[in-house]
Amino acid sequence: MENQTTTIPKWYWAVAVIFLLWNLMGVGSFFYHVFITEEALSALPIAEQDLYRSYPFWTKIAFAVAVFGGLAGCIGLLMKKGWARMAFIISLAGIIPQMSYDLFISNAKEVYGEGTEYMPISIIVVGVFLVWFSSYAVKKGWLR
């Protein structure tokens, strides 16, 4: 068997670090949303308080799967591990129901106004991109 060394381009590392930071922001957002204190919640406008309280428990589980799956996937990219792809697929499995709830079921648009849909759509696009990117990296032999 021939021993080949596959050179990973520098841009790969830049992408991995950028999306690691993106997912760390997601983890921060998760902790803020899930563990918001009653004092912090009461400082928000009433409509926003009602929105926070209206989210069903399953959306918090989906949120956790999305952000921690994405974080694990980015760590896998930095470690050059093939399991990063599966972590991103799991993350996307959390992103889709959570963002679908935000887009189609919650009253977030009424609370926050026009443009509210841009963030959930962006999160879905990033999730799909990370599944594609990790699949591409596996195909190129950068992840094992």
C-alpha cells in the first residue's frame, strides 16, 4: 500500500476556524436563550417575553443538537476527522426543525419586524454548507 500525504490548502483552515467561531457564537446564544434569568427576561419588552416563553421544550432540544453538533463538527474539521461530516448532518437535523419553527410557527416576525427571517435562513444555509464542505473534504482525503 502506497503512503500518500494529502496537502490540505490554507483556505480549508480559514473556513474551519471561521465556522468554529460561528458555532461558538451559536453555543453562546443557546446558553443565553435557554438559561435566561427571570430578571433578564423581565427587562425585555412584554412581546419579547411572551415570545421567549412560547417556545416549546423540543425547540430547546433541537437548538442544543444544532449548536453542539456544529461545534463538534468544526472541532472534527480542525482535527482532520471524517466524523465531522456526521456531526454536521446531526447539527442540520437540529437546525431544520428549530429554524422551521422560527420561520413558520412562532410569532417572531410580529415581535421583531421585517427582516427577522434572514437569520434563520442564514443558519440553514450555513448548516447545509458545512455538510457539503465536510463531504468535499472527505472526498479530497483531507478528513479520515
